[in-house]
Amino acid sequence: MNGLADQHQCQKPEREGGPLDDARGRPSSTARTSDTALSKHNCEHMNITRQLRFSIFLLYLCGAPFPVLSQSRQSVYYPARGDSWQRRRAEDVGMDSALLDRAIAYAKTQASTIPADFSTQVETFGRVLGPLPKSRGETNGIIIRHGYIVAEWGDTNQISPTYSAAKSFLSTLVGLAVDRGMIKSVADPVKPYATNGGYDSPHNAKITWENHLQQTSEWEGTMFGKNSNFLGAEEFGRGQRRPREIKEPGTFWEYNDVRINRMSLTLLEVWKKPLPQVLKDEIMDRIGASHSWQYHGYFNSQVLINGKQMESVSGGTRWGGGLWINARDEARFGYLILRKGKWKDRQIISENWIRQATTPAAIGPDYGYLWWLNTKRKQYPSAPATSFAALGYGSNTIWIDPEHDLVVVWRWHQDKSADELFKRILASIKKLEP
């Protein structure tokens, strides 16, 4: 019956009007030629349509699966709040389940050897300033593809410090302040935004927000009892450094938690409310994260902001405190960044900020605004140059791969094992998607 209907539609169409060439209203030769071409085109189209319908009908009879559309042709999936994050089989998102299983099996063999009771914290980093949990979680991880969970191992609800991965969260809070005009530009000197004299010296007065974000600030001073020079084993453990000449801001790269803590304090002055509250209200609640994560300052990091006592938080857990969070909440944060700052129908952080934050600095390693980049393929040789990560001690990792629409969170694993895992995950992705 459908065939008869198509055949009927291939008849020469009735004319509804057009150019006339004489008084009797006959169509001109141009119009007649156009009608003939249109009729031929319609017939060819209907024939193709019949063939497609017939082919699909045969596939249906044979029980063949319909091809999975790529993410770009589907509506983007975002997980609901809580534990109702949808799962998909590997094959449903274009991955080979056997190869993916081997990747996860490898990950399980690469657990960190760092003592779970933090007994080496002082030896590694020096005198502790803030709280530490009694123990950390075991190695655990989660793989997100096209927004769906395709693999999970270990206890991904385990709360433990994420160390310097917290810096990427701080970077995002700076981005929110820039988006809203609270910080006019990252090229601005930080001094006008600070109220407690931290940038009064001629040297520190030159430092911009971008210098801090790129770890090129060379800020000089002491924060909560730790000097920015990192001198002395008692204060800095194995992380102590040799004396050196301080360079001009923006001309020398050095990974330095004291300077990031200084930036964090100034950011608190910008927001005028505790940064953990800003993170909760502006990001974590909006992406459906749990309420189990905690963001601690130090025992001595209470400051007065507009007459109110608030706790300034750190950029990591080097001296205690920091962001304590589970892998699932980190995966949500990573997925927000993968989606260029958008969550469902809301642009939480601007796409422009995500682009800026993941652009490499002119000096130093492959580093953006407190994000580790892979532009030169040195961090992860087996991964795309467009991938990037939030990284912390203990190999706490939030790896984001826009090219393959992936987020991988892997916690408490051996330092040199990440590239191999990513290599195996990427090998499991089938090359069948349009």
C-alpha cells in the first residue's frame, strides 16, 4: 500500500500557478521544463525512500540492531542529582567491553603505595597546618563516556583529600568572578582587590591574577606560617627548595602552594563569603553533586572579611585541610568542564573561561590556569593533545578528553600508570561512529 501511495505521488503534479506565456494562461516553456525536472526529482526521491523503507523493514525482520547515533546527533545527557547516574554498556557508547574490562583490570593493579594513614605527611611536606582524615580511600575510579557511566571500580563514594586537584576548582571560582565582572580581567593587578596589604611591596604590586593562575606570580611573603621561599625541612619536608633569586612576576614558573593560598585569600575578599559556600551554591549544587564533600582551611586560616570571621581555604592538602571529596562528585565537575561549562540548559561557567583556562602559558610546563595540559603530549603521550587534567598528590586525577567525549576520575594510583590506563581506554573505543 505504501508503494502504491509513492507511485501515485510520482505522477506529474497539478500546477498551482506560475509564469504564463499567452492570453489563455498556458505555462511558459521555462515553467514546463521546471515542472518536468521537479517531477523527475520527486520520483527519484520517492524511489530512494521506498528502498530505505524496505531495507529498514528487512533489518527489523532479521533482528539487526539499529546503528547508534553519535553524541553530536543526540540530545546531550546530564545525570540527575544523587546516585541516579545512568549506566550504559560499553557497546552502547561505541566501546569494546572486553578491551575496557582489561583496562579496568590493569587499573586495579596500580594502587598507590602511599600509606593510607597519612603517616608520611610531615616527612613529605613538613609541618601540618590543618586537619587530616584518619585514613584515605583505596584506589577507585569511574569512566564517563557521552555522559554515561561505562565503568566503575573501587568505592567511588569514598571521601578523601584530592590534594592539588583542588586548584582546578579554585581556578573555576576565579572564572565565575571574571564572568560576573567581580574581577574585571585576569590581566588586572591583584593589589586593588586585596585589603590586607599582601601586595603592598613594589614587587608584589605588579602581580596579576593571570600570574597567580599560571604559577608565575613570584609572590613574596608568608601565608599562615609558611614562607613562599619553601626553605627548611621542618616546614617543607622533602619538598624544601634551595635558595634562589626571585624573578619578575610573569617571567618564572614555580609550583608553589603558598602563592596559591595567597590568591585564594584574595578571591575570598572578592566574593566576601567563604569559598566552600561559593563552590556549593554556584557549582556543586547546580550539577547535582552530593552533600558529602568538605573543603577545609587550616587551623590558623581564620580571617576578617567586612567584619565577619571566615576561613580561607587552601589550594591543596600539602599541609592538611583542602578539598575532601569522592570520585563521583569529581566526575560531575569534570563533566561540567567537558561540556564547556554548560549543565542542561544553564551556562554555569562561560565557555570563554574554559578556553582560557586550558590554554598553555608562554613559559613553564604544559600548564593553563591551574590545569595540567597535554598540548605537547608530554604528560600523557598516548592521549590526545587536547586532553587535560586536574592533578593532585597520590595521583588524584580528573582527566578530560573532549576529542573522545570522556571523563576519567582515578584516585590513589601509582604516578606513572595514568598514561597506560588512558591508552587502554582509548584502544577500547571503536572507530565506527560517524
